[in-house]
Amino acid sequence: MELPETFKPIPENVKVYETLYQEYSKLHDYFGHGENNVMKRLKSIKQSVQ
């Protein structure tokens, strides 16, 4: 059985990776957990024009 490929972060980029992850996490929460229902509204618009 073949093991899945793994990736190791470039040590000098770890701080940037962590900063980006924090921002993406905020976006996920903002758009995906009820703070802003824009995604539901967009899906509703899409369904109304099909």
C-alpha cells in the first residue's frame, strides 16, 4: 500500500502560512457560519434563475 504524499513547510515561510491561515479561517467563519448569509443568498439567486 502506497503512503499518501506529504508536504513539509518551508521553515522561513511558516509565519506567512500562519498569518494566511488565520485570515482564511476568519473568511470561512464569516461566510460559512451565519455572520453573513451571503453564500445562502447567492445560492438562492442562482436557483431562482435556473
